[in-house]
Amino acid sequence: MAIHNALGKAGEDAAAAYLERNGYEIRDRNWRKNHLELDIVATKDNELIIVEVKTRSNTEYVEPQDAVNWQKVRRIVIAADAYIKHFCIDMPVRFDIITAVGDIGAFKTEHIKEAFYPPMF
């Protein structure tokens, strides 16, 4: 596994652990349907939370959440719609971003709740 892939997986592990420590129930990790993917799908307080995880070794050049541009938001929303339809889910949906900055085993995580809203297509 390439170093950046290992860093990304470790960041997702840190994000999932953070969510579980804070009372979220993880439904799925790296859920895929065709070319669509959701990093983490969780629930808390009868709400479905779609979490995009961004991992970086440092923030020298850019903040991790800045990588979630309008194209990425669009893909996440389409994937979330597919997930909701596939599992026949009827509950409010929230889109969050969790950033993990640092080295494997020593991440600083930040949870950005309601990081974006679904755009109107």
C-alpha cells in the first residue's frame, strides 16, 4: 500500500473512532455503488450523517476541508441519494466533514457539522 493510501486509511480509522466515542453509530464505511463512494455513513439522534473524511499530513499549503469543492459535494450528494434509495431510509440527512491532520496514530481531528447542504440540480 502506498504511503498516502495508508495515511488516508488511518485518517478514516481515526474519524470513525472519533464518531463512535461521541455516540454515533457507524452504519457503513467506504460504501460503494458503481463509481460512487461514501467514506462514512453514521446515525445519531434519528439523523443520517454522511461524513466525508479528509486526511493530510500537514496544513502547510491548504486546509483539508478545502478539497471538498462543488464537484466533490455533487458526487457525495448523488452517492447519498443512491444510499438512501438502496436502503429505503426515511430520516433527515446531514453532511459533515471530518479532517484528520498529522501522522498515523497521532491525528488532530476536527468535526465540521453541516459542512454543506445539497445543491439544487
